Amino acid sequence: MDLQWLFRCLSARIHAALLLLVLVALSFSGCRLSRSDGLDAVDIRFAAFYSDYLIAAGVTSRDEEVVLAPLSTASMRSMLARHSMTPEVFRKRVQLYGEQPERWKKVIALVRSNVWKKSP
């Protein structure tokens, strides 16, 4: 099996999962959380990664419409590494959040807070 083909396949899945997360995030846009109660260290790293991803893709806290700019595979890989995440950890977290919507609400509230703090 060609390793580059495998990475491209994983990269496409990561991009698709992130797009799905953006759509879910928009559906929970009214959720707010002042603290990260109930979140573990991986949840907090995931929220930091996802915040950086959204900002790099062109989302700000003041945007009314979301149009994501595609990020390169290298950018995605670098961003995951910067937050001590692998594609496998990312995939498992996406699956976990699908199974635990209350946890996802807390993560997305933390993401929103991070984006607000980092956006001009």
C-alpha cells in the first residue's frame, strides 16, 4: 500500500470531519460555558486545535456566514502536531463527541471562547 495514498485518504477524512464539526458547531451556537468543567486534557487540546483550525480557515467570532478556506495537508499536520494530536486521536475524539453530545457542547463552548479571545 502506498503511504502517500494512505495519508491523502486520512487527510481527506480529517477535512470532512472538520467540516462536519463546523456544521455541528453552528447548530450549538447558543451554547455558552464559563469553565471547562468535565473536560479532560485531550478535550482541551482538541478545543485548542479546533479553534486554531477555524481561525486559520477564516472563521472569526464576528462572522455571520462561514466559508472555510481549505488548509493544506501540511498545515493540518502541523496544527495537529502543535496540539499534541495525531489523526488517530482526532478521529477517536470526533467519534466520542458524536456519542456524547453534552461533552461536545462543552468542547464547542470552549472553542467559541478561544476564537473570541484570539479574533480581532
